Amino acid sequence: MILNLVRLKYVTTEQNKRLFTNFISLFLIQATNYILPLITFPYLISRLGFAKFGMISFASAVIYYMQVFVDYGFNLSATRDISKHRKNDNYISTVFSAVLTIKVALSLICFLVLVVFTRFIDTFSKEPDIFFFSFGMTISGALFPLWLFQGFEEMKYISRINITMKCLATAMIFILINKEQDYLKVPIIYSICFILASVIALIIGMKRFKIQYCIPTVADIKHQLKNSFHIFIAGFSGNLYGQGTVVILGLVSTPQIVGFYATAEKIIKALSGLMQPVSQALYPYISHMDAEDLGRFYGKSQKITYLFSLAASLLLFIFSKDLLRLFFHTQQIEIVNSLKLLSIALFFTYMNVYLNIFLLTLRFDSLLSKLYLLVGLSFLLFSYLLSSFYSLYGTCISLLLVEVTIFLFSIYCLRTIQSGFLRHPYAKI
């Protein structure tokens, strides 16, 4: 999609060149994030079985919630802050120090919560080691300065580190995982590789951007927490349904059923991840635009996004069985049907990611946080009920309903919010 907007022959200004370079870097990161699992997960299923694979998926979903909590929306709020003040070294160091300190503190809180869970909740206490070994991903999330590199629009460093470490983790999976009893090695491998990547990125970022860490003041910490609060609520609420499906299904069904759902979900996430580099590259780029330019850009890009989203959804629905046979060597009817249901949700997922960056650019953080909080809380109830009665099909339906609801609300907001952007003739939806 973005290639139609930023063709190489139009990449003449330094800003456009940076946008294109960042898009390529982010695309490579997302491709690595989602393509490599399509290589490793079939191998893991064949060696560990659906039950153990389901346990790993359940633990990963729980830990992902902790990662979202630790991120606290800084990947957007801190990115926006740094992007606007990138020439002020002292201010950047202040932001960096405050954000990093907050994230480390939040990771410690998550660890204490995990200890409580593994002591008092049966689902966690049966296999506590898998959760603690997976917690390394939360530590990695606390240290990884993605927001710093995004703010400076220099993602090439992150892409190199990210791809190298993920390839290393993939190689270690094939070397070290050979039988069912090796399942605990999976979270250990990923935790070690991701923590190492975070430390390297942190060192490069501090040297590249001449950042000096200093103990942040209480005022600086309060400012960053307040500045990111609504984005955090929107992100965390959105992830109530993003990863909540696996968690809820794990609580009401067997590990094998979770394994079935997680298999279909991996393909969906691989495809939905294609939209992330677009939004991550565009967000700092359009943050500088005035209302008229923003409206014009939106008008040019929306039709392309609609067509791309629809094509991806239809192709996945038609070739669901073939994709499962190709990547996971299975045609299990439960997985095929789940993937078909989720393919419909894919269209709305793409559109929601695209529409949200414009709402965030217009500073409707509070509106988005309320929307996602309402939808996320509603999802918990409906997903629990549907999953309890209809197992993994109920889980898929609940996710589809959520994506449709968010899409309709986003469209409504962009139609009715009275701003210079929406009054521009190119901004009509």
C-alpha cells in the first residue's frame, strides 16, 4: 500500500527518503516477527504436540499482557514526543530517562503479580516454570527502546538487531527442541535472545543519539505517565481481545483446543502484521502535517487501504486449507473453520490499524482509550460466554464482533468530529 504513496521516483526530499527507509526497516521487522514463527511453530507442533504447544501459547499470551502493561503506550506517546523535539538533546535525555525508569518499575510490578498468580491460581500453579521462563520477554520489552528509534525515524538499526536475534532464536529452536520434554526450552531460548537484543539496541541508541541517562524527577515521571495514559488504556483494552482470546480459551478449555486456535491465530497474526510497519512508519511522518495536508493524504490512501484489506481477507478465506497444509502440515477441520472465521476479521483489523493513526494524530487519544476500554471489557464477557458454549468457534466469533465494532466506531468518529481535517474535501469517508 505505502509503495503506491511513496514511489521511489517521488522519494526526493530527505523526509520522504526517511519515511521510505523506515517503512522498509519496519516491514522487515514485521516479516521476521510473523514469517519465522510460520517456520518454527509447525516444527514445534510436530515435536511437542498440540497440547504442549497450547501451553506455550497460553503462557505467551499471559506474558504479552504484561508486556503491554510495561510498554504503557510509550511506543506512540514517547515516539510523538521525541519526533517533535528531536533536536533538543537535553529534552530527549529527560524523556529517555523517565520512560526507561517507568518501564523497569512496571516490569517489577508484573513479576510480583506473576508470583501471586503461580501461588494461588491453579491454571498457573500447575506449570509455574513456563511462566517464569517466559517472563524474560517482559524484561526485554522494558529495555527495548523501539520508541526512541521511531521518534528519530532511524529504524534500520532496530531492524538489523531484531532480524539477527530472531534468526538466532529460530536456529536454536531447531537445534535444541527434539522431543516433548524439551518444551520448557522454548521460552528460555526466546527470553535469552530477546533480552540480548534489547541490551544491544539500548547501547546503540544511547551512543547514536548522544543520550545521557539521569535519574528522572517525580515531575518528569508524572508527565510521561499522564501523557501516555489514554494511549495505554486504548492499547491495553485493545489487547484484551488481541491476546485475551487465548487466555480465556485456556481457562475454559483444554490445552489441545488452545493449540488448535493458536495454530489458526499464527497465520492471522502473520498477515495482520503486514499493516504494522505501515502505521509505524506513517505515524511520525503525518504527525508533522497540518490539517489540510493530513486530509489530502488521507484521501489518497484510504481507497488503497480498503482494496488491500478486502483482497487479503478474501484470499485467506479461499485458501485457508491450503495455507494450513503448506505451513502446518495439517487440515484439521476445527483449525480450518477457525481460520475462515478469522479471515473475515482480518479486513476489519487492517482498517482499524489504518484509521487509528489518523485519530491519534488528531490527538483523540482520550476518545480511543474510552472506545477500546468499552469494547475490551465487553469482549471479556461475550468471549467467555461464547467460548464456554462453542469452544474455539465462539472465540473466533467474539473476536470478529470486536473488530467490526471498533471499525464502525472509528468510521463514525472520523465522519462526525468537527475538525479542520474532517472538513477538508479529501477527508470524506
